[in-house]
Amino acid sequence: MSMNVNLTPQLEELVRRKVATGMYNSASEVVRDALRLMEEQDQIRALRLEQLRTELQRGLDSGAGQAWDVAEVKQQLRARKANTKAAT
């Protein structure tokens, strides 16, 4: 399939520079490689989104949250820290 694509002058220059490095033989190779990378990024995003949804569901399935007192948590942490220092 043949396709014509219009690029901004900045993207055109980027493609030219990539070809000039010798890493690519043509502008088509640059565009194909860029599209492959975009597809990989899309797949990574989809996996991360699915992972986030799974973690969210695990949180929802874990039950109702419990209220906690910030002052009490700080006190417990300070006591744990003091016990750790006393043990050394």
C-alpha cells in the first residue's frame, strides 16, 4: 500500500537527519520504525492501564476502609523507632 503523509517542517528535518546518520536507508524506514515504536508504547500503556484496573479492583474487593488516627500512628512509629534504637 502506498500512502502520502504530510509532515511539519520540523518532522521532515528530523527524518532527513535520521537518514543522514546512515541508520536508515530511506524516509520510509524512519517512519516505519517510528510507527513500530508508537505501537510498542500503545501496548505498554494498555498493559499499565490493565494493571491499574486490576489493582483498583483488588483494593475494592479487600473490603471497607478503616478510620485511623494520625496521632496514634505517629505515636506507634515513634515507639517502634525507639525500640529499634534501644536494640542496637
